Amino acid sequence: MIEGTATNVFSDGDGLTIETENKTFQAKHVLVTTGALTDLADTIGLKLVPGKEPRIKKVIEIDKDGKTNKEGIWAAGTVAGVSVHTIVTSGNGAESQLISLVN
């Protein structure tokens, strides 16, 4: 298990680079599941829209498959505007991950 906070995600031509506080990773897909926190999404240029749940100010705009406005980046759960209830967000996360693998 890798512990750390992602500080940046960007396209590098061959995929995506994820920078953390002390390490860098390469990926073809990234699934953003940061609860109600949108700081990383804002930093990496994901489109944010007003949230619809109580106390959720902003969420990442996604399409029906969970894709964001950045190629290779999906979002799921509360940060993507899904209900704050754990059972709903966990199911949404699983669905979005499966869709990203198929694409």
C-alpha cells in the first residue's frame, strides 16, 4: 500500500503522471475519489460545478460514465456529485472503475 497525498496529475504523452509528496507514478487511468475535497481536482484543471448535496459546495463535472474533462481521468463518489451515503458512493466507485477499464 502506498501512503501519501497526490499533489499533481498531468498528461505526459504516454499516459498520466501522478506526483505525490515524495514519489511519482505513471498510469493510463486515474480515478479521483477524494470524498468532498476538490483541491486536487481544481489544481489539475478538472471542471467543477456546484454540488447538490447539503454542505457539498463543489463537485467534479462528469459524464454518464464518470469521465471528466481531462483524458484518462474519471471521478466517482461524493466528489463527483454522488450521494454522500457510503453504500451509494462505494457502488459508484466500483462502477466507474469498471467503465474506465473497458475504455
